[in-house]
Amino acid sequence: MFGKVILTGLAFIAFGLTKLVFNTLVIRRFPPAFLGNLNQLLSLFLLVPLVYAPALGQVISKFASEFVGSDEPHKSQQVFSLSFVLVSAISALSTILVLVFFPHLGGSRVVDRGALFGLAPMLLLYSLYTFFKASYYGFDRIRLYLFNEIISSIVFFAVLAAALIARSTSLAALPFASHGTVFAATAIYHLRDQFRFRAMVAGIAADLHRCAQFFFATVVISMTGPGAFHLGIILTGRLTGDPVVAAYYSVLLYSLQPLNLLPLSLVAVLMPAISRHHGAGQTREGVAVSERAFRPLFLVMTLTWGCGAILGWEVVKVIAGTTSVRLIVAYEIVLFAIYLNLTSAPPSILLNATRHVNVLAWSGATTALAAVGVWYGAIPYWGLLGSAAGFAVLQVGRGVWALVAAHRLLEWRGRVGRGAILTAAAIVTLSALSLTSGRAAFHFAMAAVFLALFTCFHAMDIKEHMVRLVAEIRLYATRGIKPVENLENWR
């Protein structure tokens, strides 16, 4: 599993850097209001595909692997081809509808025509990007996915550089469309052997019923997760009437997206792995895979949360170009919410890859409604802090729900170690202390103290996981064999 996670991480770094670099450079090169309006428009075109594209992609990631586990690979091709037809047709129709009704959404007042037509293809392209990315994992083509992500990102940065040099607002909207175009074209070539349009629904009626149930549950999850992410940006701009506030909120969110790197890498690898176990009737083995992935993820994410919280002043200065008490407090809230949600990734994907996806759908719907209520109630009065508070309700609620549900339904037993409470207390205390002074030397001193405490509290766990990691690297590098997933056998 190590090799796949590393390849996935590299691919996600390439993609994550596109949004990170775009937001941090554009807000410096162009007026903040331009970036705020652009991100609101981009969120609109990315919000619509979240109704269907991630769900169809997850259908492939789950059922392509499940059919392999049950020794029925031809069904994977049929489901893949049918899903590709659906995502293409829905995307084309949705693009037309959004462009027709766009003036009635108030969008024509916040963007120029060049930016509109530069981002309009993103509805179709982002749909295909989301679908093909999941398909790479369903068919175990991770190396090809990494290659595609790198090539597409290079094109993205080239177009962005041209926009920055020319100071062109119209050209600044094109990097996303160029990335999506290259990625979709390359993915079609990579997965050309899996297309099976003839008789693509023959003999899989019962399986299509299961796929449809999974699809609609995943639609709810997507709309209440990534969908709510973009909705928060849109509501921040609408409810404050200030695109500058939306700009800084979106910069905080997008700049912290690299924290998704390890959790999403694990999710991408765990989904097909657990689905194969589920398809073969080995549910307990799938639970064990999720449990083994939790502890190292918890350690890495807690270390990241601690350093990020203590060095909040410096981080905000880098990502936003300025600092204020309001910005730093909003950053701390968003950082903690992301941390808690991402740490719950293994139990979440376990529920998703088995037969409990509806549990995640209910949790997403409930927490999203609560978040929208907070946004409407708090943003008009608190602005940026209200946006961060609603985001925290959404992320924390989803994370806690997944942990509790996996424990009760599948007897999931992820352990965090005895030092977890002490570590959390140290992070809160040292973060509060670091905010009492604006001196960078003091902040880095507090971070050094935290690193020493973290090492002390988790010394045994760190040593254990490092031994296993080194063992897997040696097996993967020297023997040229696939990594052994059951790390317990390596002791």
C-alpha cells in the first residue's frame, strides 16, 4: 500500500499546488475584489458538477474493484462505460442551463464576459476530471494518473504565468480550463481499453440497482461536503456584499487544501482495497485495513495541526499577504475543523466502501443544514468569522459522526494512544501563548517546545511506524514486489 499512497500523494501535490499557487499569486497581482468575484464564479461552476460527477466516479472506484474481487471484471467495463456516457451528457446539459440562467443568478454583475467564458467549460471539464480520477483507482492505474496530473499541472502553471505577466483578467480565468482539457484528453487515452459501449447494460440490471443506490447516497455526501465548501464561499460574498471578505475566506480554504494530501491519498487507495475485500465477503479484513491506516494518519495530522496552529501568525502572513486578529482567528478555526474531519478519513471510507454509505449521507445532510443555518445567521454580523464558524460546524460534525458510526456498526477500533489528550492540551495552550506576541522568534520557540512534547508523548508509536515504513520501503525498492498490506506480518 505504501507505493500507491506515495504515488497518490505526488499526484495530489501537483493538483493541490495549482489552487494554492493560483490564489496566493493572483491576490497579489490583481485587486482582491477580482479574486473574490472569480472564486465565487468558479465555485458556481464547480458546485453544479458535485451533484453527480463525484458520485459516478465513486461508483467506478467502488464497483470496479468489487467486481474484480468477485471475479467479474467485464461488469467493471460495462459500469464504467455507462457512467462515462451519463457524466458527459449531464455535464453538457448542465453547462447550457447554467449559461442560460446565469444573468438571473446575479452573476453578470460580478464578472466580465472574458472571465465568464473562460470558466464556463469548467462545469464539463471538472465533471470529467472528478470522474476519471476515481476511475484511475478503480482500475488500479495510479502511475498513469500521476503522469496525467503532472502534465496537466504544467499546462496550468504555464497559462497562469502568461496571465500574471500580461496582467490580463480574462487570461487569469483560463488556467483551470486548460488543466481540465489536458487531463480529460489524456485520461480517455489511458483508459481506452475499458470502454465497452456495446451491450453496456446487458446482464447487470441487479448490479445497476446497487450502483444507483450508492450513487444517490454519494450525491448527498458530495453536495454536503465539497458542495458546501463552495457554497460557503458563495454565501460569504452574497451575505456580506464584500468580495474582499470572500477573497480572504477562499484564500484560507484553498491554501489549507494541501493538508488533504495524506488523508485523500489514503482514501483513494483504501476505497478500492476495502471494496475488493467487501466484494470477496471479507468485511473484517477491510475493517482491519482501515484501523491500520488510522494511527499513522492521526500522528501526522496532529503534528501538522499543532505546528500550523502555533505558527498561525506566520502562516496567515504567507498565504494572505497580511495579518489581523480576525484573519488569524478564522484561520485557527478552519485549521482545527479540517484537522478533525481529515483525521476521520479511514472510518469514513470504511463506511463508504461497505454497505453503510447511507449513514454518511445522513450525517452530511444534517451537518450541512446546521452549517447553512450558522452561515445565514453569523455571516451578516461577523463576516469572515461567521464563514469560518459555519465551516467548522460542517467539518467537525461530519468527522465525529463517521468515527461514532464506524465504531458502532462495524466495531471499528482505531486507537490514538495515551498521549492524545496531553498533545491536544499542549497545542491549545501553546497556540494561545503564541498569539500574545507578534515576534516570529517567540512563535518558533513555542513550535520547538511542541515538537519536543509531541515526540515525548508519542515516542513508541513513532518508532513503531517508522520501523514498519522502513521495512516496506526496503521490500518495495529492493525486491520489486507489491507491498504487503498486512503490516502485522512484518514484525
